[in-house]
Amino acid sequence: MKRSLPCLIFTLEIVALLFASCATKAPPPAQASAPPPQAAPAQPANPTPAKVAKQRTVERKVPVLVKESSFYPDGLADEYIVYKLDDAKKNVIEKDVYDASRPDPIQRVVSDFKDGRLASESVFESDGSLRSRRDLAYDTSGLPAQETIFDAKGKPQSSSAYSYDASGRKAEWKALDASGSVKAVSDYAYGSSGLVGVEMKDSGGKPAGRIELEYADGKLAKRSYFGADGSLQKFESYAYSDGLLATVEYRGADGSLVSKTSYSYGPSGELVKAAESGPSGAPGEYTTYEYAVRVDDSVETYYE
Amino acid sequence: MKRYLALAALALAATALSFADETTEIYQMLYQQAQGLPEKHAALLNLVGLGDKSTAPILASALDELLLSGQRYSAPGEQELYGSTIRVVAQALGDYKYESAAASLWEAAQSVPDTLAQAEAIMSLGKMRALDYAERIALKLQSLNLQPTMDRDQGEKLAYACVIALAKLKDPRGFAPVFFAAEGWYSQRVRQQAAQALPDIAADPTDPIKDIIGHETIERKIRALQAESDSKAEGPRKIETAVLALNLGHLQQGRDRTEAKLLSDLRKLALRMLIINKDSGADAVSGGLASYQKGFDDEERLLALQALGVNGSDPAATALRDLILQLNSDQKSGIADETRNRMAKAAIEYAALTKNKIVKPSLMAVSIDDQWSSGIIVAAQAALKAMP
């Protein structure tokens, strides 16, 4: 669950933006200049007056994740995470993890932003001591280029270096140790639907395993993991309902079900629940998600 | 809209997946290749930082390896790093509820020199609800409760972890040690946590509570009975505890007025529990009657009458009948005062509650005795009308 949180938050924003309810905030103001000819819609054949481009402010309500609660299968609260957002409700500035039975956070993750981008993330223990810090550096295109992990004393522990292809897609990830020696390299391959494979190699360039991704109707359908010897280790199957990810099944190499996660969504398409179940279908732990609403204004051009 | 839905789903899947799982594979490999504690620590930080449940088996084997190699790290700097590494791994195993690592976590709780790592291991056992360790954690807390440890801070941390773990385990065996931790030698933080955990520590804490009521001081009896009252135990279980407390509250003699008052407080609480839980058995009748006859104050006596009325069984109705007849007889003999009148009126009204014919003769006796005030006679007549 925690692994995908930063991605999930980002994703939820995307999902929310796509599903954002729109409302016209103000009457459409008159547009001073005429629209460029190529932007105008096709004119009807009858001699009605040409349409004029106008602009209006559109309000979008975007759900932003503020709380995540996990429960044992019997419904007993396990822990919850409170996300503290910046004033604009755009960035998570602090993530506080609470045990349901304890008053103080058992872990805090504090994020620092620079130039609107995540610059570092510090993890604090329940006693307030620093566990680790992660610093990020970006390339000229604004993509993450370097990531360094420091221990509680500020000593570098390991780092990662990323490079990208011309389309800005991650092409290579190098995992380095504290001294800067390359320990592993991952190469990414893309097809028309997106990422199709990740080749992993050790420091000597020997294969360490690979991941293959398959798509159906443009959506990820299966992800398979292969060991260094090329044998299948495990795979995951993805199923969708109304275009939204509905279930992920985790299976062993022989196809036997290991576990399954089912996802439920709210009216705006926001994830509201992820429930795990075991191989026999017995309910497992589940997580619920709560949101605040951010109102984004944007200017929209329309023709009248 | 459909197009957006599809895009959103793609975003959800692709974003969450493409940047995560090769990292898991790679960091697992790096851990396996790591030499020496600093490298292992760095690799484990990365691995744990992923928050990926699928890493639990390798984290468990890392914990085993660390436990085996513990004696190698004797220098202060190494010990600190060792403790910190165990702590990080133990916490993650608890988060992932990886019960296969329970034995190793218990070993860590016993053998790792770092107190915080021990505490983390204990809390993780609670988090994964490793019930096999409930008794061991309960005994550990029980032992810590006995007296302050040489290093108070260490004892506090371990006690706090035990309380947290037992609260998660929800096993009745955890009740007594947490009960005593709430009034132990610890700082307020630990005591408060224990007191907060108590109501939810077991769905039915009746057995350990009865044990405390049977053997402990009056103050603890009261606290234990209150805990039973606040618990989620079924009504009949609360009633059996209240009956025990009521009877013990009569058996024990207060050495002074303060103690007599405390015993009365215990009995009053028991009587309230009998009323709230609508006791209708015969077991509490003698205790109720004793509270009426020998009660510390009028409040106890009135509660006793109410408990008998709510009970309504033949023995309870018989007790009410007899005491009303006794009051009536006293009245006839000219023994009368304000308190007796108040008790008589209450007894009559609670007799009506019984809806039991057994009380009828006593009500009739009062209703035709013009030595009573009109208020009491009217109450007796009304009670008679309520009789089936």
C-alpha cells in the first residue's frame, strides 16, 4: 500500500481532473480578439452569422487525498495516514502515520518543495528522530535525474540516477551505492500502449531479471516477472470495470492465486476503497480513502 | 466520458506500476549482494522505503540473519546501526502483518540490546496479531509492572510497547497486566495509554476482572468492576461480575469509615450494573436485600430496592414483599420517620415494577392502613392496579 502512495496521490489528481465536475463560474466575458481561423469550428452551410470565440472561467472540483485508513479483516482499525497539504492543496507537505490506538504519529514523512518540485523527503520515527532523508535533483527538462538516500546522520546510503528518451519517458535507472558505484541497471522499453518491459542487470551487466507488461484495449492487462534465468516467477492480472481498474490478481508462476485486491470508486472516479482477499476469497485487510475538494479555476474558450 | 475513464484507469495503473516494482526486484537483489552492516542497512532502508508487502519474506530472512550475527557488532557505532536496522525491519514486518516472522520478532524483543528495537518488535507482534505471543507479552508486562527497572526509561518504553501490542491482540490474557500498568510506576504517558486501551482490550474481559475483584484491594475491585461495566461483555457476564462484587462487598468488613464507604461504592456500582443489565436471576437477591438492610447510606438502600424491583423474580418479589410488610408492621407500632417513609414509597413503587403477584399482600396491607400518609397509600393503590 505504501509503495504506491506518492504515485497514487499523483494518479488520484489525474483521475480527479479527468472526472472533475465543471461549473461555469461567471457569465462568459466578451473576447476582444477574433479566434484564429484554423481554430474556428466548421461553419454550417446556411448563411447564419459566423460564431465568435469567447472565454469563460470554469471551476473544477478536484478531490485531493487527505486521509487513508487501514483496517483488519474484522473491521478493527489498524492505522491511518493524515496527509497535510499546502495552502493551494496541490502538494502533500507532510504525511503522518498513526496507529489507531496511539495519540501521536508513529511515523512522519515531511516533504520540502523547491521551485514547485519535490526536493526532499525526510522520514521521522515515532520518537521524533530522523530515520532517513531522500533528496531529489532534476534535469533541465524538469524530470527527476538523481535521487539520494541519507541516513539519520546525513551520510549518503545509496542513490539512483535516471535518464530519459526523447519523449521524456524513463529509459534507464542506475542504482548506485554510497560510494557512487553502479550496483544495478534497469532499462525500460516502450510500445504503443506504454511501458512494455524492464530489463534488470547487475553491476557486471549480467541479467538479473525482467518484467514484461501486456496491454489489452490500451490498458495494462498483465505484468509478469522473470528471474535471472528467464523463468517466470509470478504475474499480476488487471481487470477493469467502466474503464477503471477493478481488480488486481497476484498469482504464482503456476497460475495459483496468491491474493487479490479489489478497488471501489466514488462518484468522481476517486478511489475510495481497496480491499484485499486471500486465495480462498476470504476477506483480508482493507483501506479506505477520504478526500478534500480543491477548486481549480481555468479559462475555457468556447464559440457562440 | 468513457474515454476519460479509460485514460484515468490507464493513468492509475501505469503510474502506480511502472515506477515501483522493478525497484523492489532491484533492491531485493542489492540486499542479497550487500556485504557488512552499513551496506545491509542502506539496502534495507531502500527496501523498506518502498512500502511493498511482497518484500516481507526477504525482510524476515534479513531479520534472522541480523539476529544470528548480532554478537559481531560490539562497537558502540555498530551497535547503534544494528539496533536501528532491526528497528526498521521489525516495523516493516509488523506493517505487512507477516506472521511467519513472529518467532524472530519475539527473539528480537528478547535479545537485541537496543531498547527501541525490542519495543518495535513487540509492537509488530501486536500489529500482526500474533496471538501465540499474547501470553508472553502479557507476562513481560506483568513483570515490568512489578517494580521500576534499573533504567526507568527502558522499562517505560518496553511497557508502552507491551500495552500497544496487547491492545491490538485483543486477548483476555492481556487485560490484567494492562489494568495494573494503568496504575503502575510508569509515567503518565504509559499509564494513560494503558487506561485508554483497557475498554477495548478484550471483547469479554470478565474472567480476569473477576479474578481482580476476588483478590485485589477495594479500590482495584471498583476499577475492575467499572472496567467490566464499560466493556463489550454480554449482559449476563456483567451480571455475574456484579453479583460477585456485591457479595464480596458485603462479606468484607471495612476497617474504618473510609473503607466502609469504599465498600459501599463497590456495592452501589454492582447494584447499578444489575439494574442496567436487567438482572432477573436469584443470585443477587440476598446481596440486594443486605444492601437494603445494612446499606452504608440511603443511596445504597434505594439502589437495592430498585435492583430488586427490576429483577422481578419470585425471590426478589418475596424480598420486597417481606420488607414492605416489615415497614408496615413498624408503622403500625408507631415506628415512623421520614427515611422510613421514603424507603416505603420507593419499595412500593419498585414492587409495582416486578409485576409479580407475590408482592400483592404487602401492597394491600399498606393500601388499607390509614396510618400511612396519603401519598404512600395512593402509591400502594397504584401499584396494585399495575399488578397482573
